[in-house]
Amino acid sequence: MATAVKPRIKLDKKEAKKGDIIEVKALVAHIMETGQRKDAQGQTIPRKILHKFTCTVAGKQVFQADFEPAVSANPYIQFKFRATDSGPVVLTWTDDDGSTIVGEETITVS
Amino acid sequence: MSGLSRRQVLAGSAGALTIGMFGIAPAHAANNAEDLIKAFTGGKSTTEGKVKLDLPEIAENGNTVPMTVSVDSPMSDASYVSDVLVVGDGNPNGGMVTFHFTPASGVAEANTRIRLAQTQNIIAVAKMNDGTFFTASKQVKVTIGGCGG
């Protein structure tokens, strides 16, 4: 199911000059189950979160974050990178079950 | 202000593990936040400064609290922030999020939304590429029950 989720990604500009700072905002729908809650029968609901987020630009990693259960449901992430090369901006979230959610934008650097 | 004292850790250690997301908690609960910081720094000392934590003073809904961490750094190949650890001392688990920056990040700043089980101190520790550590902390008051105030 998680793989069908389409993340929402926004770059503050898609065409940039070399050296410009680009801001990325991304939101993805995910329950981020903490592993602390119990269901009606008193059974602990197992943890299921997106534990890793990476961003590569033109194949080069610019940012990574490790999420713990303390990150809210439907995790939002905002960060910046310095534009150097044109290419795909690929955002990848990795689930506890090993599946990934991938979103992609393109940046053009002149 | 800066993190937990030894006394607070000892006082809170007994009940801390049983506190759920919505439990009534002592003013200072102890979790593994200090251990996480120690593991992150490798036991090295941290200096206050350079790191800025942007959090609301009062969070009415602890389920989603916006948090921005920024670190004062040129972010060049010679001098940059490599990792930032964020922990809270009042959640069942201390760990919250770890950001990994590169010189290509341009600016060492990131924002996400976190869950806070209760009023607690949020501590950010930044690791520079030269092996030094800087830290900042901020207390967020969490209103449980959602009636404002």
C-alpha cells in the first residue's frame, strides 16, 4: 500500500542560477505508527514508520534524515540545497517493512 | 537550561517507562535522551551556541509540533555541519530525528513536525565536520486535553 502513495513535493523554484539555494518542501501520507499504542484488545500495535528519508540531486546525495517514532503522522520535511547541476531531484522515504515511497522533481540550472 | 541534571535523571527514572502518549507525567521524565547524545558525540563535550531551535513556547496539540533546526555554518567543503541529532526528554523514546547534511545542502536548516507526549526539553546537537559539537535546547509546554490555555 505504501508504495502507491504519491508524495507532495514543492521546490521554491525549478529554474535556478548556479549557486542558488533551493528550498524543498515535501509531505507524504503515512500513519507513522509509534509502536506505543494499544488496540481495543490491549495488544500493542506494532511500530510502522518511515524511518529514513534521502534526497539526491542529479544523482548526488544532498540531504538525509533518520526519523524516529516521534515524527508526526504524514511526515513533513523541509530543507534546502545549493543548485549546481541540472537533473532530477529524487526524494525517497523508506518504510520499516522495506518498501519505499519515491517522488521526483526536476531542476534546471543555468 | 542545558539538558538534564543528574538529579532530574534519577528522580524521573522509575516511572518514565510506563508513561504512554497521553499519560499524566512527572515534570521531568527520564528516557534514553542522554544516552543518545552520548552515543552521538562519543562522550565529547558540547558547546552552547551556533545551533538555533525554532519551536513554539506552548503546543496545544502535541501530535504535530513544527520544529526548525538551523546551524550557523558556511557549509563549504572545508567547514560544514555533517549531522544534527534532535532528542526530547519527555517522550517514551528520546530519539526524534537526525538530519544529515552535506556541503551541497548549502544551508544547514531543516524543518519537520514532531510528536510531544508532554511538556519537555528539546535538545539539538550539531556535529561539525571538524569533530566539534554544538548544542541548543528549548522547553515546549504541551497542553494536554486540548482546551487551550
